[in-house]
Amino acid sequence: MIGIFDSGVGGLTVAKEILKNTNRQQIIYFGDTARLPYGTKTPAFIRKISRKITKWLIKKGAEIIVIACNTSSALAGDTIKREFKVPVFDVINPSIKDVLQSTKNKKVGVIGTPATIKSLQWQKKIKRKDKSIKVYSVSCPLFVPLVEEGWVDKKITKAIAEDYLKPLKEKQIDVLVLACTHYPLLKDTIREVMGKKVKIIDPAKNLAKEINLFLNKNQKSNSSFSQKKNNYFFFSDAPYNFEKISKLCFGRKVKIIKKIEDPFSF
């Protein structure tokens, strides 16, 4: 079973790609809606809660952990990988190679939550591989509530996107990383603002491919998923607008929802 966690419903974009790219895998998803947004929390809090959620997922039977949240990946990813014995995947590392291969003018943009941008993890990991690449980062905090409201194609959404992305357009970037799981749901608007010449990277796609490669190389891990089973979606509080968001992600409503009885017990 693949355990996936995020601060809310945005990680469903990651779950969608994993289900699409892996063969007959069962997932258990945890959205920490009682504590969102993670993007404004302290690094210490992010590490603490990421540990607890990981333990919970493993107790539920998860053999692989996927940190779908960019903020948790940036601030707690190394900690989780170091402290737990199960395979752990984050949403940052699988896309670094894609960034390096995609940029022609070596000007890359990264958009994410305040905490993700402040961590500088994308910038550090990209420049560790190629110091000549210039990375321009912009925090886009309003994108998350816009997606949660289902306003993915409103005029106000495009106006906000134009304001956020203006500095990146002025820098003439040719690659833009969507460093938040909510942002792929705004991909059409972002593409319209940035133009067709800018490649938009959705880290969820690269993450799903890396997990699929891992499963193919590790038949022992893959064998336990031989029969199709239900996927489970847990939340620490009833997710706002869940039916609408799940339909945007999967093209249909997700019916299996379970709410944790005492979300603050872990």
C-alpha cells in the first residue's frame, strides 16, 4: 500500500498521477485539513506533524510513503527519510533532472507557498546540480484558497495570477515549477499568463514516474498489490468543497472519505 499525505486536498493531484502511472496500486491518503495551511507554519511544526502522520500511515499498512506536500518535502523530507526504514518519496527531488534538461536559457521560476519559497530547497537542489542556473522564486499564497473554492477559471483568478507571475515574465524564464500540489489545478490559467514558450513542470508527474520505476525494480514491494483494492482517503477534518476538488482531480467524485475522530491526538 502506498501512503500519501498532504496538508489538505491538493495532494489529490499527486494521488491522481500515482494511480495513473502505477499498475493496480492501492493508496491510503491523509489530508491534514484540521491544520492547514502548512505554508505558514514553522519548520519545527512541519517536521513534528510529518513524523506523526508518517507513523500513522505505516500503522495503517503503508509500505511506501509519499510526501505530497511541497512544504513538508522541503522542511521535513530529509528527516522522514532518515528516521523511517520504509521507502520515502518527496515531490522535489524527482523533478530536479527535468528542470535541468528543460531550461535552455538557464532561467527557472518556482512558485509555491510562503514556507516552501522561504526554505529555498528548490533553489538549493537545482543550483547544487548546476550553479549557472538562475532560480527566481515567488510565493503565491492566494492560489490555494482559490483552488479550494473551486475558482480555477474565474477572471479574478487570472488577474491574481498575472500579478504574481509578472516578475517571472520580466525575468524571461523558460521553465516554471509548480511547487505546490494545488497549483496544477490552475495550470491552464498559469499557462495562459506565462505563454506557450514557458515549460510548466508539475512535480507530481515526475514523482509518479519515479515511484513506478521503483515498483518495477522491486518486485517484492510490487507483489503485495497484485489484486485491485479500494483506495482510502482520510482527513483530520471534513475537507471544504471536497466533492468539487476531487472531481477536478479525478474527473469524478471520490466517495470513500473517512474523518479522523481525534485529529489532534497525533
